[in-house]
Amino acid sequence: MSKKYTIAIVGRPNVGKSTLFNRIVGTRKAIVNDISGVTRDRLYEKAEWNGSEFSVIDTGGISASNDVFIKEIKEQAELAIKEADAIIFVVDGHNGITEDDQLVAKVLYRSKQPIYLAVNHLDNIEQHDLIYDSYSLGLGDPYPISAVHGNGVADLLDDIVDAFKNGTNGGVSDQDQEDQIKIAIIGRPNVGKSSIFNSLIKRNRSIVSDIQGTTRDTVDSQFEDNQGNVFTISDTAGIRKSGKVIESTEKYAVLRAQMAIESADVILVVIDASTGIQDQDKHIAGLATEEGRAVVIVVNKWDAIEKDNYSMKQFTEQIREEFKFLDYAPIMFVSAKTNQRLDQIPEMVIKVDNNHKMRIQSSILNQTILDAIALHPTPTKNGKRLRVYYATEVAVAPPTFAIFVNDPELMHFSYERYLENQIRENFDFAGTPIRLRIRARK
């Protein structure tokens, strides 16, 4: 296909939307649980069928219940419907058409996109008679499917993709995403990750609430800054201490957050200025450094504390003391509530991403190493002196340098740290870890 297409899966809670989503995208991307209302935010993923690529959106269940999030969930589903080129409306074949199904249908009547009605939980052909109740919705011929076993899903996708190919569904022009910087926002629950996310993309994609754990899935979106640079950004579930993560749904959401860290280029580690630095903040930041990601420390809710002329300097010093392993990470003081300095985040992300992928010419690198050795001679051990022959950059993201020596055992960790500091002093590696690989010259 020359265009990109999007399918939204909608329906009332617990009809199998997330199971169908996982079946279509081919991975266990959405959280599946018997608890009604587990999916709260929209979840995006790419899929492929019969050689055609498209995006799939899983949405929270629309219901008439009194759930505290039901208004927001309905808004999320309606936004997904507006973004989609085709809609799969899922109902439960065993329960008949409910009041909530009719509520979803009323929302869909206002949409202009083609609607494919999928009657789920029909595991064999003998149960296909259960589809007839769904004709009362007035949405055309239903598709009997079993999202768990995959029955009927192929027929459903065949018809949707054929409509895409024939041009009867919409679509948007292809855009090259290879050069897009991927950002992941991580932090403890309720530090303002979703507020920052929504402010950057200028839409309410993630549900914002004072209730801890509101974001249960990693939510992805794209946004463009004032200079026309396009970014992919992920809002992740708040990561709590492992002993406090009891609910199986939350455990999987935390795992998804860790997966988002692995796939990102730049990590925004969000700290709550009003509660101060906590041990869990350091643990979360450590996840980013272990993966070798570029990092920006974002101090949110800066508007919520009493400040004087020294507040920012004192908080910076505290961060440097508590996050010694992130002494290279830039620090930004922002407020998602007032949008203070949020417009500076894209520029900072571009800078640290460039540093993360920077290559240093070997001749310049070796001159830096020689100057460092002249300033501080190599150590000796048992009468034998460390000799450094040459160095070269062997990888980027993060920048990784191989330093060839006569005997790696002679390289004391303090001298290795000294060489790293000298490299940082000569080249701008702000925001990115750098790695040294000490090797014997063969």
C-alpha cells in the first residue's frame, strides 16, 4: 500500500478487544485480563496482513457504568475513532446485545468510517447462529470470530485490507519514520509523565489523574516541534518498587515500560519536585543507564514549590549527589501544569540524541588519549607499566571505544575513569553514557 492505514478496535468492556488486538498484531502487546476495564488508554501497534501494513488501536471499553474513568475512556475511544480509517466493533456472541453495546453503536453512527461488526467468543461453527442478535445494531453483516483461537479473524482482515487496497477506506501518505527520534517518558507513579506527554503532543492521549497507576499501558504517539522535527514518544506506566507491584496487570505494565526503555533513543526520567528525590527514582534511572540510553532528567511540578534565587542550584546539587551515575545527564526544570520550559524539551532531546550517535575520528581520539597520558602517566602494577597503543570508536548509541593496551589487567578502574573524563572534556557527550572496552593488542 502507498498509504498508511489505521484500524481502531472498539466495544464495551471485556468483550475481547485486547485479545483481538494481540491476535492481529501478532504479539502480546495489550494487557489481557478478566477484570473489566483493564485497557484505559489507547494502545497503538503496527501489523501486517497479506503484504499490507497498517496500524491497530486498542481502546478502553465504553460503558454506562459509574467507573471513575468512564468519561475519559469514552473520550479516548472517540478520539481513536476519528483517527481510524476502519473500525472493528466487537460484541460478545454469548451475552447478546447489551445496553453498553447500543451505547457504542450510537457513538459509531456518527462516524464516517466503515464499521466491521465482529461477534466474538464463537469458538466453533455450531455457535454461529448466535450472530443474529447483532443485526439489531443496524451495522450490516457481522463476522463470527474467536479472538482466542483465531477463527474467523482472517476473513475479517481480508475484507478490511481489500477495502484498503481498493481505496474504499481512507489512509494517510507514507512518512519516513527511520530518522525519527524515539522518546520514552519514565518515572514513579503520579510524577506527571502523562501530563508532559499530553502537553508535548498537544492532545489528550493519556488519561491524567491524581490517582496513582492511572496509566497501565505504554502509550505511543507522534508529535512535531516548531522546527518541523517529528518524534515518536511513549508514555509508560509508573514503576513502583517491586514489593508493591502485586496486581498481575501492573506487573505486565511495568514490563512493558521496560520494553519501551529498550526501544527508545532518549529517556526522559521524570522527578516530582514537590516530593523530592526518592530511592525509586534512582532505581528507575538505572534501568535507562543499563540499556545505554541517552537520558535527560526532567524535574516536573517546579511551579508547586516555594523557591528563591538558589532553589534551582540547590536541587541540581542534590540530583548530582544522588544520581552520581548520571552526572552526564542534563537537568531540566519544568511544569506540565503551566507548560513552563516544555517547549525546550525537543531541542534538548535532539542534542542528546546527536551526542548518543556521535562518531569521533580515530586520529582525533588518539590525540586526546595521548594528551591525557602526557598529563597523567599510566599506572604501574608489580613494576609493570600500562602501555596504551591506540583507541578507536567501535559503536554508537551509546558511543563505545576500544582501547588497545599491553595488558588489560594493568588498567586500574580509576585510570579508566580518568580517560573517560578526558574524552568527555574534549567532546560533547552530554546526555549519553560512553563505554570503554579495554583490550589486549594481539
